[in-house]
Amino acid sequence: MTKRSELYACLYANEFPAQALLRLRPGLHGKPCVVMDGEPPLQQACSLNTKARLLGLTRGMTQVEVETFSDLVVLSRSRSVEKETRAILFECAGAFTPCVEDRCEGTTFLCVLDIAGTGSLFGPPQILAKSLLQRVSSLGITARIAISRNFNATVCLARGLSPRIVKLIAYGDEAAELAALPITVLDLSEAHAETFSLWGIRTLGMLSALPEEELIARMGQEGKRLWQLARGECPHLFQPVEPVFILEERMELDSPVELLDSLLFVIGVMLDHLILRAKARILALASITITLTLDGTGAHTRIVRPALPTNDKQLWIKLLHLDLEGHPPQAPILALTLTAEPGSTSKVQLGLFSPQLPEPGRLDVTLARIRSIVGEDCVGRAVLQDTHAPDGFRMEPFTVSSVISPEVVSSKPRSSRRQIRPPETIFVTLQEHQPRFFFFRQQRYVVEHAYGPWVTGGDWWNQFRWGLEQWDLVARAPDGSPLCCCLVRDLIRNLWQIAALYD
């Protein structure tokens, strides 16, 4: 018998191939749709929505039979989309309990949650079931939930419920609640289904009313198991799975798309689901990798990473649009995948009299527009490289650190160095191997103090080999105006240049 401490909730979604394909196609929700499986011309209908069923379509129809119906949307089955949608539903169920067992089979999704002991977190079982059903519905899936203290009774009841229904079986009432269900809710073999049909057994109540010993004598231990299933008394060893949290959405387009504006609608629907899943774990989207499957030319991949993690859908659409405009695909698009990297939600604590800070999303959009004009490598912050080579720096994207830096900023005034790009060539007069006079911007300067030289050279393996002699000078013009500058002598070309000015 089932122990009182056990409590299970079964999540069941029928016609899963059709629901998985229509989840990211809200424009087709009001139309009759059928999913075809198999290689042409031997395709058969494997799944359909309610409107298609009302038209008279059934599973197993051939392509020729389906084509006799007008105003019908025909889709091809995508097992990759089903796999991803199944992972999303397991992720959703895992937000309520880590103990989830996979019982998916055929064209249905079925998982069982061990919700014993979750009352202090989510309230009574009915409240938890309604929250789970609402979360699943927000993902675009129509499901039903049954709750019982017996694992198999929960599964049988969920298979017999109507969509969007939550049903709770009280302890001890399993047999009465299951009695009216059709016998097809059990996993019957063809031989057992034929036997029960000959006996006239159509419901679980009729099966449970059979004498146990005589049923075992005719069908063996399998008969006993089926008899216990019909009464809600069959034991089960729970086998939980460990779903991996991956923020990814994929959609295969019905026809090749060439215009980016047409792609933005699909991206918006996929972003809605990514943001919803991230919010369920109190996370935000730190970056998005968009992969476009192109017609005959492989894939086109772009990565968009704003300064701060955000769940602003319109901001993500704008950033993705600007990035794809700057790096458009070179062929029609057949499918697209959005993979998001989760990050912590950004929080800003302002004082009572602190001025309102500008929104970081505006800066991201502005930088994206500038990047599309000047190029990827010309926007960001300059980072010095570990080298003495001239202009030894690289550009990195702007980032905001979440850790407060322990470095104390000094309030002492410091001299600044203004780099001259490109360096200006000048004429220098030497005296005792040191600069004595030089002309700079039509002005003659007399050197008062000279510091140096510092000789550097390197990259002998590179065609841009360099060798420099650097001097820091304090000079004065005839009118008495001072000039502090950095002179560089190219030893390879024997050329003097002013590289920087000191203020």
C-alpha cells in the first residue's frame, strides 16, 4: 500500500509534437494545424490541434487524405524542437522540486513530480499545481495536472483529465476516482487490450471489479499489476532525472527568410520565453548568441553582450537588429537559435538626493549604432598591452564590474599625456648626442632639460620590426612659452617625431 508521506503531481501534455511547433508560432493558434511525420510520400499525421480534430482529422491520415481539407496548416515534425521543448518543461518542473521523473512516450509529454514536503514553500498541493499549470501555460503549452499519494494513480488520472484541469485524489479514494476512466489510460500491450475487449472490460472500475485470483490465473503477474493499477494500489520505485539549465530556444522556419524585419517578429517571441525562464530563477540575460542556419552555406553566428544583464525585451531586439544590420547573413535563413547566458539582475541603490542615472540600455544602443558605422574594433575602452611598442593597446568592450574596487583614487594632481596620432615629424639639432634645438609647428624650441634616452626594440620576427629611442624634453619658445614633450627617434629610418605632449 502507498504510504501517507508520499505525494505526487503528474504533468501531462497531449499532442506534444503539435504543441512544441506551435509554441513559438502564436499566429497559428487560431488555425487548424496538423503535424506530418515520415518520409514523403509515406507521410502520416502524427499530431494535431483541437481545431484540426473538430474538422474531422485523425492520426494516421496520409498526405493525400490531409490535402482534401481546406484552410489547414500542415507542419513537418521536428524532433529537435520537441527535445528542446521537453527540456524546457523539465526545467519548469524542476523549479518546484528537484525530484522529477521522466515518463514521456510517443506523442505525449508526461513527468511526475515528488512534491512531498513542499507545502512550506509553495503552499497546499492545489496551490502548487495551479502555479505549475500557470507557468506551463505561459510557455505556450496546454497541460493538465493530477495529484495523488500513489504514483501510478496520478499518471492514470492525468491521462484521463481534460486540458487545463487540476485534480486532487484524497488518500483512500484512488479506486473510486479511477473507476470511470477508460482502460486505455493503462500501458496495455496489444494482446491484453484485445483480451479485455473480448471480455467487455472498458473502464478501470470494471477491471478492478474482477476477482484478483482468477485474473492472475489467466494473465499471470501482469494481470495482478494491471489490477493494482486500476485500484490505485500499484507501488513504484521513483527514478528522478537531473535536467540541465540551458537558456536556449530554436525555431525552424516554414520558408526561407531574407528580410531581417520579418525575422524580428520571430526573435521577439523567442525572447519572451527566454526572459520568462530567466525571471523564474531570478536571473537576467547577460548575453545572447544568435545562430542563423543558412540555405546551403552553413551557419551565421553573432554574439550580443550589453554592459549589464537585462530582461528588457525591446532593448534586446534593438541590439540584435543593429548587430545583424552591421553583419547581415549572406543567404536566406532556414532556422534560428537563441542561446542566452544567464547573469544576476542589476540593482542600483540611489540616495534620496542622488540624481537619476541614465539608463545603461541607452548607452548600449548608442554604442551599437556607432559600432555599425566605425567597425567592431573601434568601439570600447583602450587597454594597454604588455609591450613597449608604439600604440601598444587593444580595444575591449565596456564592462561594469559588480565588485567594488579596493583601489583608492589619489586626489593629488597629476600631469597628463596627450598622444599625437599620427606622430608629427620634426627637425632636431643634436649637441653632444642630445637634442638641443627642434622645430615644431612652425616654432623653434630650445631644449632646457633632456631626459633619456630610453632605447627599445622588438618584433624581429614581424615585418613591422621597430626600434625606438625616446626622450622626454622640457623646451622653451622664443616668446617664453614652455613645451613639455616626448620625442621619439626611429632608429631604423633615422626619423625624429613628436609622439606626445605633457600638460
